[in-house]
Amino acid sequence: MTFRKYLVLAGVTVFAAAGDSMLSHGMKQIGSISLHHLLGVILALLNPWVAVGILLLLAFFASYMNALSWADLTYVLPATSIGYVLLALVAKFALHEQISLLRWLGIVLISGGVGFVAGGEALTSHGHHQSPPFAKGAQDGAAESEVASAVSSGAQR
Amino acid sequence: MKHLYTWSAILIVVFFSVVGDILIARAMKKVGDVHEWWDRGGLWTVVGRVLSRPSFFLGITAMAVSFFSLLFALSWGDVSLVAPAAASLTFIGNAFAAKIFLHEKVDRRRWIAAMLVAAGVALLAG
């Protein structure tokens, strides 16, 4: 994991949370759109909150796909759920909303789950086109490197 | 009877959202690490490689179907049930599907994580 990759994961989280909340803020300003007035959906794009929300969600999708190119789906998905935690914390500390005990429990569960995954390897599937150049030569020392990776993943925890 | 409709709608949303995630993940695994391609050929190489993957377009389609069926389900179902149930079941479904179709090593650590996150999302979104 490089710094660049941590930035991408941070992007996945922040863009999703910010995009969702801007979109829902904008849609509440507009009010409900009925199925008989689909033109209303196009007018909704004129609302700046909606427009910026959509741009942020596009940025989310780009960073999500970027992350999936070098990490497992089961590694990236928990990261997206941190967005829920961010939204709850923003609601608490920026908007001074009350957070119920059940929601705090939800925050704890999500953070615990993400911590569990983050301690392990990012990529376990072998669908990759290019294998790193050092992979072949390292096979002799496979047993040693296994020990080494076990030690390092233990250290990450 | 209303319960049956609501839960069928939830399962449809979850099904298409899992299919979409799996197809997109598969497409991006085939593309390979985009940071390497970016360093080698810049943005257009990356875009070209992604757009040459049929599973990318199938994945986008499945995600769109999931999104619109969620909107549909929300319009008559109970929001406090539909939204959290769909979100958290998607996490569980993705863990199963990633193991079967993407051959990811979903070990005990990842199962526990999927369960914790699914429970947490259900509590937060509810």
C-alpha cells in the first residue's frame, strides 16, 4: 500500500459521503418529483446542490473503480461504509444533531469491521494481468516471505 | 402480503447491486492496476482500457437497474426498512459473490468484517 493508494481510498469515502449529502440536501429544497412530471428531474440539475452532488458522486465512482483495479472488492467495500460514520459525525459536530445510542453502536460496529479488513492483505484474487517482476525470483524464498508477511500483517494490527 | 412485496423488492435491489459490483470489480481486475497504466500512458490509456471491457458496461447497466428499483421500492415501501435492509444485505451478498465469482480469499477476518459492517449500516441507516 502506497500513499497514493491510501489517498484513493480516502477519496472513495469522502466523495461518497459528500456527494450523497449534497444531493439529498438539494432534492429536499426541490421537493418531491412525481412520475408524471419527469421534466422535473432535468430541472433538478439546475439546483447547484444537486449538480455539485452529482459531480462528487462521479468522482466517487472514479476512485471506486481505481481502487478495484488493485484491491479486492471485499477490501474496498468496507471502506465505502466509513462514509456513513463520517456523515453521522458531521451531523453531530457541525450540525449539532442528536445521535441516538443505537447509531453510536452502528458507528462502532462499522469502524470495527473496517479495522478488521484493513489489517489484512489488499489483494488476494489472482485475476491480475501483470504480475510484479520480482514474483518469479522470489519463489525460492516463498517460505521466508510468508513468514515475513505474517509478521508484517501482525505488526499492522 | 405487503411484507412479501417489500422483501421481494429489497432482494431485487440487492441482486442487481451485487451483480453490478462484481462485474465492475471483474472489469477493473482485468484492466490491471490503473496507477501503472497511468504512469505508462496517461489518462487516455486508462480510459481506453476500461471502455474496452464489456463487463464494465454490463456492470453499469446492473447498477442502474438496482438504482431505479431502489427508487421504485422506496416510493411505496417503508423507507426505514427498505434502505437499511438493502444496504446491509448488499454487503453480505457481495462477500459471498466475491468468493465465488472473483475467487477472493474471503477468510474469517473478512467474514467478521462483512457482518460487522452490515450490522452497523443497518443501525445507522435505519
